[in-house]
Amino acid sequence: MSQKSFARSLGIRHLVCGSCNGCELEMNALAAPQYDISQEGWNIVASPRHADLLTVTGPMSEAMRLAARRTLDATAEPVVVVAVGDCASGEGTWCGAGSAGAGAGQELQASVVVRGCPPSPDAIREGLRAAATLLDGRNS
Ligand code: SF4
């Protein structure tokens, strides 16, 4: 039986971990007609049970730390975490400020990092392609 190829069928669960929402605006563009990632077989899903990968934004707020960890634990293996934006990568303006953490992607051991404040939809799409390639490697 052939293995699933994640490059053509990807469930994406997005976690907002203290983002300013700038990264979310660019993420939202991926679902809009100009980018329309559904044509690639990629979908934003509402549950980690339906997800193949997690995208995370923000420095990791204290309020989200436990929920983010539980979401990662609830996602079936193999799973890849994609850090979207400088904050999630640990290099953003808000990292370490007040109760903010060291970067959501840093704390969840992201395998793919998309830099930018915010990153462009094209850059995020490239990050998702890299994550799909990683998933295919882990699934073989
Ligand atoms: S990387 Fe920039 S746009 Fe994204 S959450 Fe941080 S400050 Fe906002």
C-alpha cells in the first residue's frame, strides 16, 4: 500500500500564542483567492486530531503555554511544528518582554522557521512546503 503524500494533503492547525495578529493577517491571506492553499490540498483544521502540522505565532504567552503543549500532545505522529514569524522564532520584538516567553516555536521545538515580521504569504507557503517534505520523510 502506498504511503500518504503530505505535499498534496495537509491538515494545518494554527495556534496563536501571544501574537500581535500581524502574522495571522498573512496566514489568512493563504486561504483567500490570491493564494488559496485549498487548491494544493491544504486545509486549516479546527482540531489537532485532524492536523498533520501545527503553525504557531507569537512569543508564547503565559496563558497559552499549557494549551499549546496539550495541542501538540493531541496531534498524531508524525507531526511538524512550523514557527511563523520572528516572535515565534524567538527573535521578535516581544520575546522575553513581561510574561512573554522565548518564542512559541522555540518552546515547541519547531522544525521549520519562517522569519519575518510578519512573513509574507509566499514565505509562509514555502515553509509549509518544507514541512510537508519533512512529514513525507518521517512517514516513509
Ligand atoms: S513577528 Fe511581528 S507580526 Fe508576527 S506576531 Fe511578532 S510582532 Fe506581530
